[in-house]
Amino acid sequence: MTPGLIERDEAARLIESGRTLLLAADEALLAGLPQGRWIAGTIPYFMTEAGGVASRDRVFAAVLPEPANGPLIRSYSTETLTGIGANAPENGFTALLIPAFSEAHTAFAQGVFGLDGLFNAPLVGWITGVATEDIGTRPPKVFNGATGESSTTMALAMHVSLPAGQSAKIGIVNPFQQGDGPTITFPEAGFTASECAVDGAPVSFIEHIRTRGIDTQLPLVADYFGTPINVSIQSIDEAAGPNGGGQVRFYAPVFPGIAYRFAAPLDDHAAAFQSAASDARGEPVFACNCIHNYLNTGFPGTPVHPFSGPLTFGEIAYVLVNQTLVYLTIESVTPVNG
């Protein structure tokens, strides 16, 4: 079954048939679904074959491959997140959902490089959200289909073992590349920054943005071993920060020791995204995309073939990323004998 938007009753039938599922929908649709082999997160925005869609009356469903054995569904607190790698399957993947603005969101994003066994198996997922008009009044949630419970504070994972002969792979579609501006580094990890170093010289980050006339719709981009990883700017508060000197807020944390540059401008955001997506390989069984990629193209935006999935408040491809499409494929491999 191709991932896509379906009616709630159809989602219930899939659950009752015993399929292993990743679901996304408005909270009202997820509450009360039958118990089964599924996890879900709240969001009313989706990328579809017709483009971006806002829907409170349909459920996005990704039917996962039949696992080698029953998937392990487990909740993680800020204290137990460090052990997520210990439950990773020897051959398979972990799908991870985290409510936006929660302590688990912060703990994962800032502490991800301290997680034991982070790279034991592919780790893919997303940050759950709500309609933009509901931010601050309705918290994002995750739903554990095995128990019927929901949470606004816990991270929720599905550890999926695959049969011999199958292998999980994570792909990233990112239309952004580092620009030719100066290198920016930060003194500490966090979702906010007041100070930075530009080509080694300490400066106010807000002042750097202002004096260079930087478009803050462009993310910071770091080069992680040849893979561009984005950090998007959420807001600028001129009066916040130490001594009221101003503070920049991010949708994902920055880290010390990492060299960032602002992304090169895109002449046509939609065309650049389509071009980047054309390099994707394999048939995706799950994908998610950043809501910013659609807002920047004038929501609802254009379809990104062959991907469909939730438009999220952050994407997980081992680490937390922004303004990025993340996808999971299952490939056939030849088992190694002996």
C-alpha cells in the first residue's frame, strides 16, 4: 500500500488487520483508534501527490513491511532516552516520534550525540505538531497504538526488526547548500544563541545578521561528512538574551565545534527542491517533510514525487534536522552466509 491520506475508518481497518503502521493526523482522529501495531503523532499538514494539504478529517498512513517479529513499541523519558540505541534491532530500523516543545524534544536534539548506540540501526522520525493557530493552546502529542495511551511529554519509538534479505536505509532531500559567506561557530549547544564567532572573531549574532542583511528564511547549514544539515531560524528577539542584548531562536540546536554557513539563496525554491528530490533512490515506505519547505513556496506548494507524508515541526535522520525531507526505504540484499 502506497503511503497516503485515508479516511479514519480505513485506518481502523488497517489496524485491525494486524498491519504495522506509522500514522499522523489531528488529535481527534487518533484518539480512540483500535489498539494494534502502530504509533502516531499529531499534525494536520501533509504532502501528497496533489501538493500540500491541510486536513483535520483524514489520517496519513504508512504501512511498514512485515517485521521479522512483532515490533517493540516503547516510550522514552528525558532520563531513559540515552538507552534508545540498546533496543535497536540487529537488522531493521527505529521510528521515533517526539512532541514539539517538550523536554524530550530538547533532550533528544541537544543530547543526540551522547546517545549510546545511536548508529546501531537507522533512526528515522519526526517532531509532532499542531495547526499553527493552535500553537500555545493545544500541545502536540504522540500515540502508542499498543496501549491506546497518548503523551505530550514522552518520546515514542517503534523498533522494527526486518527479515534476512531486507535492509533499511535513510535518505535526505535537502535543496540547500552552504553559501559562500563566512564561517559561523557557536560557544555552546542550544536552541538559542546571542553570541557567535564569525571567521573566528566574536560578535553578536543578531548584529551579524543585521549588518549583512541576511534573509533569515535561509537556514544555517553545517557539513556533516559531506551531508548538508540545516538549522532553521525560528525568531529573533531583540530584547532577550544576556543583558538584553538580543537572542536568536532556532528550530534545532546548534553545536560548538561545528562550522556553519548561511545557505546559498535559491532562485526558485520549489524547482530546487524538485531537483534535489530527483536524486532520491528507492521506493519510500515512509517520508516526512518540513512545514517550512511548503510555507516558503506559498502553501499548499507543489508535490514532491514520489514522496507523501506529514509536514512536520522537525525531521529525524539520526539527528534532528530542519527544512529537509527525510525518507525510509527497504532494500533487498543478499544474506551473507557463514
